[in-house]
Amino acid sequence: MPTPNPQHPARFSEWSFVSGSGRGGWGRILSPPVAGGSVEAPHPTWYFDTTMSRAVTMEKVVNLAKRRGFAFQSSEIYGGLASCWDYGPVGVELKRNVKDAWWREMVLTRRDIVGIDCAILMHPRVWEASGHVAGFTDPLVDCKKCKERFRADKLQDVWCPEKPSKHPGECGGELTEARQFNLMFKTFMGPVEDTASVVFMRPETAQGIFVNFLNVANASRQRIPFGIAQIGKSFRNEITPGNFLFRTREFEQMEMEFFVKPGDDERWFEYWKAERLAWYRRNGIRAENLRLRDHGADELAHYAKGCVDVEYQFPFGWSELEGIANRTDFDLKRHAEYSSKDLSYFDEETRERFVPYVIEPAAGADRATLAFLVDAYDEDEAEGETRVVLRFHPRLAPVKAAVFPLLRKDGQPEKAHEIHALLSRHFPVQYDQAGSIGRRYRRQDEIGTPFGITVDHETMRDNTVTLRDRDTMQQERLPVDRLVDELKRRIEV
């Protein structure tokens, strides 16, 4: 029988299925009918039983990430480059799946949001209008003793490099007066390096959407309310980056600007808060590790009427995954002022002209990838040994299935290759014949592969294979000609 899940907000009233093995397992959470026979939650959600141990530490995650090909230090053979990371063969697939899940949710399944892909380099006046040139700064202090630099407002989040038990300023080193440090990377366009050729590496993708507002509205024939979404690289010269993929100097953003009529902004702000929180849960993050945190008046950006962060409980504490902001009409008005172009919108039905307000859900693709990786990490016991397993939602798993011949003879490898070729036309699939079958299972568990397919003696007789579930470790026989449909069903349900 299903067991009630008390961790979710009351508006969802969901249930999670727990496997009989006691280990827990993926299960669809169904919203029971409410008065009138309707169902309040519009989408299926996935949830993993929270009786699993939370054995995760950042050290374990980082070590696993390198060992299994999720991420490597950039330029490692030269000593590395601080807070720059390269995604490995498995990591690039995980991150791509996270971005694809976001794009499917925000663009492909909606009629009121369209996509765009803007250039990284933009006219310098864009960043003057947005306020980045004058105000995109952090307070910087130097330690006169160790010569390191720190953010003055984040001293309690970092440790002295010479006395790791102390925070900067508590270790006997004198700190300089704080000074403002602009976070934008500056470069030059053209053959001459002078002030007239200065351009910036964009610190956010949002401004490319704002300056294309009318282009997109006219070309797509969208009417307000509608949104413009974009996934792309951004660059910030952070003073104190760190925590693996969480805070880096080069990163990818998943941003959407939703344009609404003034007066409707509060309703849409509440709508997007709920939608974005639910997205993380639908893709496998445990509800108790997520929360919404409203910004206080002293935290709000100068352009924001309201802002809330979706936060995740990382091993290093609660930290922001995504911000949802009510940006009002600040950006369009500023760009209209600096470009001398009219960026107002004319409503054909009401015959009104106005400058739209903007609701912005802005997520980090790298932070989301890290959160899914951390939340999936688990350790249990299998055959008397500790098993490390990543319990990704099957949709996000970098590899969907692995194919193993039980023996390296009797035609089993050839049959396994045939099955691998069949499946690889539909999913990312791996082939592995090295080592015992148990060790091959463990290798796949460590990268989160949800299904293992074993070719054995029985396969050669009746064309059936063993299908193993990653989470329950239960196995069942299945005809080869049903594999594709069955895997699709289990991945996409």
C-alpha cells in the first residue's frame, strides 16, 4: 500500500510508494481526488523514500564526480584554474538532461513561452542601461598577512588559508578597508585595445531578452502575458567562488522573462513561485531539501518589487538554486531611455498601451546539476559491501541502460552488442563486459544508470534478458522485442 508523504505542501496531498525490500524506490506520486472529483496537482511528481541514509558529503560527491567522469578541474595538468570545471562524458549528459527538462517544461509544453539564443557579446550601452557598469559590484577586502582577497559581506562563509579554523579577520591578519569590485569580465572587440573597443562578457542572459522584446513579440505574434526563455553561458569575476560547481566564474543560466500587464504582476509572481518549486520536485529532489525564502527589504535588488529564492539544502548549508523576481518595468524603461526606442506594448483588444512588468524565474544550470547530483547520492549495502548509488530520476540519468553479457563466450557478447545497437537508437546506453557481473552493476550504480540488461544462457535459447532495477536491485525476465517500449514507459511515466 502507498505510504503518506508528509513532506510536501498541503496543496499537493501526494503519496510515495516504498518498495518491499526496505530500500525504497522510485514511485509515482498520485494526487488523490478532492471535492468535485478534480485533482489539484496538474503533473505527476517523483519522490524517493526519505528513509534512505543521507550519507552525502561534498568530499564524497567531488571524488565520485572525478572518478566516474562527471566533472574535472579545468586545465588540471597545468595545476588547474580556480573555480573553472570541465564536464566529463557522464556529467555532460546529466547537465544536458537538466537543461532539456527545463526547456521542455518552460517552452515545449507551453503556448505562452518561446525561446531565444542571444549573443554573449552585446553593445556596451546595454550594460550601462541595465546598471551593471555602475552597480554590479561586490565589496572586496585584502588580508595584509596572507595577501588573499575576500568578499567583505561573506567573511563568515570562508576560512583563513593559513588558519583554517578561523575566519578572515579573526586570524591575526589585518583586513583593508572594503572597496567595490566590478564583477564583469572586460575584453576588446577589434584589433585596437582602447576604451572605444571595450565590450563585456555578459554577466546574465536576461538583458539579451529585454533588448529583443519587440522583435520576439512581433515575429512570434505573442500577446501579453507571454514569456521569452533562454539557456546560455554567463561570466562573473567572483571574488570568492567555490563549493565545486555551485559558484564558478563561467556558468550556464536558464532564464525566462514573463511579460505581464501592470496590475497582474502579483498573481503571476505567485504562480511562478509555485511552478518553479514544483519542477525540482517533479524531477526527483526530495521535498525536505527544498524551500522558498523571501528576500528581505535590505536584500532586494534596486529593480525588484519582490524576490524569492528556491533554496536547496547542500552539505554546506541552504543555498540558492533559483531566484524568482518581480522586476517591474525597470528593464524595458531603461533600455527605452538609453536606446531612444519605444519598447511599450499595445494591446489590440483593450486598445491600451503600456510598458509590461516582468516576472523572472532565473535558474543556474550548473547549480541545478549539482543539486540533482547531491540529492541522488546514497549509500546502502549490497552483498555485504557498501554500495554507492546515484538515484536520479530516470529522465535525468546520464545513461538510461547498460547491457552486459554474462559470459564472454557462447555468442553472448555478439547478442549483447546487437541489443546495445537496438537500444542506442533511442537512449544513451553503455556496454560493459569487464569484470564480474556484480562489479559491472556497481559501476553503473555509481553513475545512476537506472536499468541493467544482462544477456545469459537463457537469452540464447528464448531471446529474453534479465532487466535489473537500480534502486530495488530486483530482476525480471523480459523479451528483447519488448525492451524499447518497456524502457520508454519506465523512463517517461
